[in-house]
Amino acid sequence: MSIVKNQLIESLPRKEQARLLGDCELVQLVLQDVLCEPGQVAKYAYFPTESFISLITAVDGKPVLEVGMVGREGLLGAELAMGVGVSPLHAVVQGAGGAWRLGARQFRAELKRSAPLQQCIDRYLYVVMGQLATSAGCLRFHNITQRMARWLLMTQDRALKDQFRVTHEFLAFMLGVRRVGITNTASELQRRGLIQYRRGELTVLDRPGLEAAACSCYEVDRRTYAALLH
């Protein structure tokens, strides 16, 4: 497993990085593994390196809609920094790969010991709040083509490659729409030469074109992250 550093960890002073990583273990996250569920006690904090994770809200006890995404830019388990021991969302591995994993108790202890880490996580929590708010507005006001383009860009950013595997069923689940809507929208994006989609393998062909097709929410999220965490 190649080791690609997590950007939150990279932002820490070298001494703080070394101490934090000394307590972490590098694990391999498996596609579709559930890492936590709403109301469940959080056992670990995860700092993805190659992997990325979908954050999904539940309605009537069932996970139904993606409201956020965590990759090497972030952290799963940020609620631990607020003294909250349970997760508010369903978290499932969307892209397999490496992640640094730290026990919840160790993570809390490190937060108390490291002011730079606490400041970093505080800023990241603000970014996550913004992402959740943006997702709510996006669902209400933007059409499925804009939303799918945004989702594909967010996924490509975290997959760090132009090609990744995704099914119509999974996209429908993530975007909260019927499968026929995904089929029609994917066909439209293919006709415009923005993507290629065959047998569950999706390839981004025209990144600038896909950015133009996406709603403004994608750029809002990217600017917020850049302003607070870079």
C-alpha cells in the first residue's frame, strides 16, 4: 500500500505530525464498508490518504441521501473534537484505499495535547458545516445534471484519477433520485463529450466542461476549503 499523506496531517508542524502518526495505524478501507452509523459510538477517527468516504443522512432510520464526502483533504470523526461520542451520519467507503486510523480516546488525548491539531480540526469542522449547508441548498434548487456534475467532480478530486467505478444504482442512491433520472443525465453528459460511461466504469473526458456543467456549489465548497485549510 503506497502511503499518501492526509492534507490535514500535512498542515501540522512536523513535530505534531510525527507524534500523531506515531499513535495511528495505516489501514486499508474496503469499498462499501460501513464505518459508522447514526447514534453509534465512534470508535475511531479516520484520516483518509487514498480512500474516500460518503456521508449519508438517514430518514426514518434508513440511509437515503449523500450530504458530504471525505477524502485525503479531511477527517471522519470530527465530532469527537466537540466532545460528542456518537456519529450523526451514516459513513460508507466510496473509494477503497489507505487511511490513518486513530482510536477515539487517543484522538481526544492528542487534541488536548496539541493546540495546532485542535485549531486545524476546528477549521475543518467549519468546512464540514459549510458542505452540509451547501448540499441542502443544492438538493432544493439545482437540477440533476448540475448535481451529478458536482458529484463527479468531488469524486474525481478524491479518487485522484480520471476513471472510477460507479453504478447507476449507487448514483441514484447518492443523489436521491430515481435510476431513470441517472440514466438520462449520464447519457446527456456523454453526448456532450464530458464523460464516458461503460459497464459501471466512468471516465471524465472533459474536466473544464464538467465544471461548467456543475452548479456553483462545487466552486463554493472548493473556495471555502482553500481559504480555511490551505
